[in-house]
Amino acid sequence: MSGARWNTGDGGVRAPPLSGVGTLYRHFETREALVAEVYRQEVAELCAAPARLLARYTPDEALRRFLLLLVEHSAVGKGMAEALESIMATDSPIFDDARAEMARALDELLSAGVAAGAIRSGISGRVLLRALGGICGMRAKGWEDDAVRITEIFHDGLRYGAASHS
């Protein structure tokens, strides 16, 4: 399953190389189960990024880069809207679980930024994720470029009032 990825061109899911329909359906009873697993893996990969980013960058730069990864993730989600809608109709907790994982990843980065004096305190990953959801919720042409720019401005605001920026 590690080779499965979103195919944003037609709203479908591309299977791992050399996998046929029979192989997929031995592992996934429905198309929705396959889409849910691909989405779950994408979120897990995304939420593993903070540790790598913190190992390579300062906490505020790691947070900036992760925020931009979330914008990119939102773009992929928009490309997969039709497939994702099919699992919204189920009782799957996948979206609640994904938001919780993303909020925890943001909390990790926020904590590191606050400890380094680079990010203001008093902001949770959940609140930050909600704000980013609003930024990425734009439907107008060119929304992704605008979302990247707004996210950069938003990131600057997170640094305002931090111990090292006061």
C-alpha cells in the first residue's frame, strides 16, 4: 500500500505499481476503504514531518515549513474531493482523526517555538489548524498562491510577541 498516492488529475486514486483490481480488493473491500487508507497514510506521512523539520531547521522555520505543507495537503484534498466525499457519507472517523493528528503535530512545533522564544505562547495546534482551514477554504482561481502568501503573513504574526521578538 505504500505506493498508493492521490491522482489529482481525475479525482481518482492511483494504485501501487503492478497492482491489479483483484489485488486491491483482496486488501480493501470497497473503494471507500481504499481511499480512506490512502488518506490515512498521507496524513501519517504529513504528521511525521515536524520531527524531521525540527532536526533540520529552527523551530519557527520548521513551523513555517509545516504550515506550507498543510496548504499543499489542502490542495491535494481539493483534488480528491470526489473520492473523499464518498467516505464522508460513511461513519468513518478518518477526518476527525486526521485533524487531531495535525493539531498534535502543530502543538509539537508550537511548543518548540515557544521554548526557543521564537513563537508567541497561548496558541494551540487546534486553533492554528482552524485558522489555516479558513485560509485554505478559498475557492477562487489562484487560491493556493494566495493561501501560501496569507500563511506567510500568518506565520509572521505567530512570531510577534514572542520572547525573542518583543
